[in-house]
Amino acid sequence: MITAQDKGANVTAKTPSRRDVLKTATAAGVALATGPIARASDSPTLRWGIIGTGTRGAYTHIPVLKNAPESEIVALCDVSEQRLASAASKVAHPVATTADYQKLLANPDINAVAIAVPNLLHREILLASIAAGKHVLCEKPAGTNPAEAAAMKQAVDSAKTLVMFGMQYRNNARPRKIAELIAAGEIGKPKYIVQNCSRGDWNTKADVWQFADPKLGGKPMNWRFSHTATGGSLNEFDCHYFDLLHWFAGALPERVSCDGGIAVYHDARDTWDHATVTLKYPGDVTAVHTLCLFGPGRNDLTITGDEGAIESIGTSLKLFRFTKRGAAGAHIRDVNPTESAGKGDRATLGLYQDFLACLKTAKKPEASVDRAIAACRTCWVSELAAERKCEVNWTDLTA
């Protein structure tokens, strides 16, 4: 849970207007920069080192980088020889490999790094990468507690290289279409949003990285079962979905209430297996988010405005309009977007495309440190609300 030290870190963020947020969304999800970003090299090619070759590093970043513009993989790093060898075999050419990320950072042939390690290592490696003068794409989340997030923000804000976070869900076709419909006024003003996320338990493969959490007796276990290692289940899984809610609501929440805990997996973990979070946004907008780690897979979303609604269930995306306020919505049309052609994770590819665009045009990344921290902060404020058993203010997680 949130510690007293964690609560003392101020990681507040300015609340943008709905118009500002949705205008950004419909413009391909990028924001203009206020100044240039220094390059780690004059070469037009981004020469990547990937730190962490687990599921995300080996099965997402390596395949995506094969299709990313002006990019090549130079080196890989992982503490597991088996994972490292397997990942190297997925690259189409020979690459350097090491178990020491500092050696990778010392490689002058590398000008950019992708950090895909467990959450508790994000801050350490991010700060070291910035100090080494590398451009950085760091997987979410932005730390495991508010103090780490504050340290990461300070480092990113003072960095002379580009730093982006793996908040790629806004790059998917369906969320972009939903944001487009909201920005166009198709449902009037959003008022009530319900987002249900359900899935099975965390990756329980034999080769998943083990963490010996002193708070849990010091026995090595799946790192996602440790709050210390993850920053909590919400931080590990739901930060993506909170980021989407902020996008659709057009602001950051003002008040939060939450109930969560362990209902099924009583196996020495201290991370939740379920939660219900209620977010109150400016403009009388309410969002309810649910998480279940022991249910059938689902990711359903309904956004109800004062003139209509958008419903996303399974593969279906529908638009409804009300004949009059308070009346049942009439189904207007299916609005399923067409995903762009190509193999692999198109949303993550969008991160790499924006990464290069930021270097070429000196604009700021859409997946910025502030957006990443806002998503994490929602998770920690939710835990604080559950701990206090009452609604809390967004600003309560400060000194």
C-alpha cells in the first residue's frame, strides 16, 4: 500500500480542458513542442539497445522495431541467458548481448534504449540512460510509488535527450475513433463512463522473473505478486485504462473512491485481484472502472453523454443518439474503425513513429512523462481512497 514516505511526494499535474485533450487526440495523438530536443548522434538512424527481453521486450519491441522507420537493433540486455539467447535469435542480424545494462549504456554505437524490465527497475535504469546521453523509450509505469515518479519526472524534465513512455493504448484505432466521436459532439457532453476489464491471473510461466520481497517473507516469487515490485495491480495493469478515461473525459479527476483487495488468490501475494474505482472529473463527469483478475477476458466500455452514447463491447463499436433527454438511446450506426494494415503491435509501432517524428520536428512526445505519471497517480490515489475507506481528492497525495 501507499507508505507515509510515498504520500509525501508531490506529483500533481495541471488539468487540461476537454477541448485541449480531445483536440490533441484527433490530431493523431501528438502535441507540439515548445523547443528542440538534443540528439544523441547526428546519424539519422536510431540505433537501439533493448534492456529487458521478457515478454514485452522480445515479443513486442523486437518485432516492432523491425518495421519502425529509421531504426535498427544494436544490442540486447537481460539477466537471463536463456531469454537473452532466445531474443537474439529473433533479430535478423547479429547483435551484442550482455547481462549488465551499464555495459549496454556504455556502447557508443547505441543512441537510444528501450527499457522493458519489471517496474521496480524503471527509475534506476531510466536515470542511468539519461545520464549516459541516450534517447529513451521506457515502458509504463512511471515508477512504483509517487517518490519514484517524482524522481523520474525531474530527470526527464532536465534531460537533453528525448524520453517517451510506453503509453500506447491511445494509438489503437478504436480509442482514436471514440475520441473522434466525442470531439465531434456525437453524444453531446460525456457524463457517465463505465469501463470493465477482466482477465485471468498474471503470467505464471516458469521463466517469469522472480522477486524476493522482504515484506512477503523473502521467498522468490512472480514479481507481479509483489506490491513493492509493481506499485500495485492497478499500477501494473490498469494505468493504461485510466489513461484512456482521462482522454475521454478530457481532464484529470478531481475526486476518487475505490474498493479493492484479494478475493481469490490467497497465495502470499499482496497485490489485489479485483478493484472498483470511481473517478469524478470536472464538468460533472463520472467514470467507473472495474478490474477482475479471476474472470473471463473482457474489455467493455460505455460512454454516455447528454445526447447519446458510445458502446464498445467485444468487436462491436456502436453509436446511439437519444430522441430526447432521458429517453432510451436509438442505435444509429456501427462505427467500427479499420485497423491500419501490417503485422505486429501497431499501437507500439505508433510510439516508435512518434519517437522519430519528435527528433525530426522538435515536437514533444504525446506519450509524455506527465501523462504517464497522471495514469500512475490515479492508481495510487485509488489505493489511498481504499485505505481510508472514503472518497479522496486528487490533490490528497501530496505533502
